[in-house]
Amino acid sequence: MSAVTAETAGRRVEEVLDRLAEKGDADACAAAEDVVRVLMEFYGSGLARAVDLLGRPGARPATDPWGALLADDLVASLLNLHGLHPEDLPTRVERALSGLPQPVEQTGFDPADGVLRLRVTGSSGCGCAGTQESVRQAAADALACHAPEVTRVELEPAGAREPALLQIGTGPPHTGTAHLTPADAS
């Protein structure tokens, strides 16, 4: 893929807008111009954020030049959109899930249909459907930015976990024999 210059891209956009204008459909022209405007704002915001993040003192440690960029949702989404994100899918999923207000764990991912299954691991409040849905939605929103390969998030019910085993053992060792006298019992 050859690099597109700003001049070439600008010319191509103008040609497309001119073709639409020739057809005389004012609504289609206005819609196309809106699309161009929204995309320019989106990319402009992403580039401005990247420049700001890289320009901050201490924002880019020598050992991790990507840290500030990858932690930013807007920049990360632009990198993902163009297949430029340097992290693999499991790392990006973990990054997205680590920022959730409720701790969750992955119980499975099916790359064929893009479904990621999660389970809440910490206390999620009342356990009601609204709370569960807010956790699922927060995960879906974070993953849309960091791991667009995940197309749907399913949250296992809070009670789906195996119960913890209760270990029963002998009591503490006694160093002597304790005797209860009737006076001690009262």
C-alpha cells in the first residue's frame, strides 16, 4: 500500500464531491460533506491527542514509547481502525478489561463470531440485572475501542461460579486438658 499524501487525498475527496454535485442531489452532497467533516474532526482530534501525549514531559518514558498513546481511547481506536495497533488481541482485551469499574475475568472468546464471555469477579453491588447490564455495557464500550474484533460481550450470571470449598479440620491443638466445673459453666 502506497502512502497517500494530503494533496492526493484532498483531490480525491473533491472529485467525489464534484461527481455528487453533478448529479444534482443536494441532500446527497450535503450528507457527503457532513461525512467528510466528521471524519476530519475525528482524525484531527486523534492526531492532536497523539501530539499532546507525546509532547508532555514524562509522558513517554524511554522504555515504553507507546504507553501514553495506547492508554488513550481515541488514539488506540485510530490505531486499531487502520491495523496499526502494536499489541496483539489478548493484550488489547486485557488492557480494555483492566479499566472497568468492576473486576471481570474472561471465560472464553470465540474468534469465529467475536463473542467474549466474562464473569464478574468482585462485588457488583446488588447483583441485579441493571448492575450486570452496566458491567456488560462498560466492557463492550471499552472493547469497541481497544479490541474491535470482539463484536459481542456476554456476561455470565453472578451465581455461575463454583462455590468455594469449605475446609473442615481439627481444632487447634490443646496443650492441656481443660475441665469445666459447674462454676465455670454458669
